[in-house]
Amino acid sequence: MTLTLAACGSGDDGADAKPIKGDDITVGLLLPEKANSRYEKFDHPIIKDKINTLTDGKGKVVYANAEQDAAVQNRQLAKMVDDKVDVLLVDAVDAHAIASGVKKAKAAGIPVIAYDRLAEGPIDAYISFDNEEVGQVQGRALADRLDGSKSQKIVMMNGAVTDPNAAQFKAGALGELKGKVTVAKSYDTKEWKPANARANMMAAISSIGVDNIAGVYSANDGMAGGIISALKAAGATKLPPVTGQDAELEAVQRILSGDQFMSVYKPYPEEAETAAEVAVAVVRGFGIEFDSLTPDKVSSPTDKSIPANLVQVSSLTRNTIESTVIQDSIYTVEEICTDKYKAECDSLGIK
């Protein structure tokens, strides 16, 4: 017997929610971009498979990717509302710009779950990682690696200002770095693009001097690639430690070779499957299952005490590749340990 509760976190009593449905549901999935390989490789297929499992093959996922264009994403959302999907999972390109679309969905009685990034507007739940913890893991790792005096200069390459996660990563990292290093240059990287990070890094090198940079805080792996390219182009005799996030395959291989210091492993299967479970629970009526899946609370600029599930993360270094991405079947040994990286894999006993 299902206990039906009012929808939480939306500032209303849930009266506009759609009637409880069975397995024949349609989930609208809106993802932000394709530059980061995770969305096409993990998030979309995992959510699709989990919805299929949870609905005995009767549910379906309607998918759209905005390719980093907030206006496109708003149109995609509007179409899904017009097509009367049962619930929306939204990973916003621009958390503020999506708010009007979220309001439109709610007015149509369609629950909205913010996925990975905390969208503004009357969302019903938020499924993501503990973003401040991500920054803490990055900042702590870099501070421990440098283990020097406050005179050591680092460059901070933060994410896009349109992504609320970026501010949380930055705050978490600064909390760990404060008083331990000197942040000589700090950038907010437009659209998270590696090319923009590379350009920013070239500017930092020009200002500070390549040999005077003790380390680089990079908010994600894609930007880390651009940063490392800039350092090599500037003739760095020894690459400083560069952080990252997302455990992209190329980043794992850079960590193996020593070009990148670390990344943050975020268990995408757990995040994506939880999001799928919450989506189904919402359609079925915000009951006990929904409450058990959203034990945390978060607040956005527009709403307070939003039910949430914040998945924990861990540091990915040379010594934890096997216990993270290989153990969780994110990548196979064969994918990681190509001929170029075989010697490094052998030295670590990765087989």
C-alpha cells in the first residue's frame, strides 16, 4: 500500500502533481553537453536502463542534449512539457536561465528533478554529488602534494559561472588551500571549455612565469587537458601537479603517465540510478520511497529545503585506479592500459 505525501521542496502542497501512474511512464531527460564524455557514455544509458528495469520495460526515456546552449535547452524543455512527459530530469546548462522552464513544467503538473546541477525554480528534488566535498578533495590533495610554504604560487582554473556546482567546488577547494599556498591567478572558465582553460593558462604563464607555478587547481579533467597542453607549449621542464574531476579516460591515462596529478572519481552509476529511482517514485506519488531516496536537504537561490540525495566521491590517483574506475566497471583494463600506458600499468600491477 503506497502512502501518498505532498510534494516537497516546491513551495506548494503538491496539488498540481499528476495522478499516480503505474509502469507506463515517460521520463524527459535533459543533459547539458557532449564535450564531457560522461553524459553520453554513462548518464543517459544508465538512466535509460534503470527506468526500463524499474518499469518492467513499459517506461521510456525521451532524451535531449543541449550541447552547452541554454536557449536550446529551454526549447527542449518546453517541447517535453508540450508533449506531456510525466516527469523531467534536468541537468541545466544555465541554472538561472532554466528557472522559467521549470515554472512552466510545474504549472503543467510535471514534477522536475534537478540532476547533477542545482537548477533554480520550483524543483521537487535534487540528485547530485556533494559538490563542496569534491572541491575539498581536490584542494586537500593539492595542498598535501605541495606540502610547502605559503609562498608557493598556484593557478585556480574554476568552472563556468553559469554552473552553480562550480562555485561550490571553488569554495570547497579554497577552504583546503587557504593559508597553505598563494593563489596567484584565478579564472572562471567560460562554458567549461578546455580551449578556454588553455587560453587562461597561457595568460597565467605569461604573468607568473611557467617555472614559478607550483601547482594548478583545475575544476575538471577536460580543462586539465587544456592546462597541461599550455604548460607543455610554454616549455615547462617539469609539470606542476594539476587536479581534475570526472575520472575521464584520458585523465586516468594522464594520471598513469604523470602528466596529471589526480582527479575526483564520482560514481556515475550510483548517481544516475538514484535519479531514475527518484523519477519513478515522484510519478508514483511522492510516497515513502521518495522520502527514503532523498535523505538530504539543499537550498537554491529560489527555493529552500529541497529534498536531495548527495552521493559521496573519492580521490583518484595512480594508487586508486583499480579500486575506483576499474572495480566499478567504468573502464576496462584494456581501455586504460593501451600500448602507450602498458609499462605504467605493469608497474602498478594493473592487469
